[in-house]
Amino acid sequence: MGMRRKQGGITLLGFIIVAAVVGFFVYIGIKLFPMYSEYYAVKSALKSLAAEDGVARYDPGKIQELFFRRLYMSYSSNVKKDNVKIQRIEGGWQMDVQYEVRKPLVANLDVVGRFSANQQLTGGARAD
């Protein structure tokens, strides 16, 4: 008496559906990665600016120039001068960067990312 073994596994249709879902999420990741990469470049530029000696004594124009020079090195293109606010605080400056990135996704659907970062510039002391 031979025992029949039932084969288990995924059908071709099931495989196509799984591949389509995985492919969609990979596509979304490819669209989102540059947005978040730029955000981390902004955070890095703020931290390195805060670590610079004497930054608390710089005028806002010089601070903004140094910030955008750092962003230029990381090929950041979505942060504009209008997105940067610098205000005087005790012991230095407070720098706030708020910007929005809009990327087309599929047809008339867009992905929108709103990013915000701030840093106290108090002459080498790191604060977030």
C-alpha cells in the first residue's frame, strides 16, 4: 500500500502576488531613501556646526553660510535659505531647519515628507 505525499508550496499565482507586494515596498523604499538621507545630512551639518569653536560669536549670515556649505558637500538640494531660522539664545544661537520634500510616487500620487531639526549653537557644546 503506497502512501501518497501531498506536495506543499506556493503556486505560481501566489508567487506573483508576493513578488508584486515586495516589489511595491522596494519601490516605496527607493523613493523614501533620498528624503531621509538628506534629513540625516541636515542633522549631521547642524551637529558639526555646533561643535565648531566660537560659533556662538558668529553672526547669523556666517552661520548660515557655513551650514549651507556643509549641505552642499552632501548634495542636499531641498533645504533653502527660507527654511532656516536663526535666533539668539543665552550663550549663543538656536538654529531651526524646517522643510518639506515632495516626490512623485505613482500617477497623481505624491510622497510628502516634512522634516524638522534644531540645534543650539553655543560654541562647541553639543545640544539637541
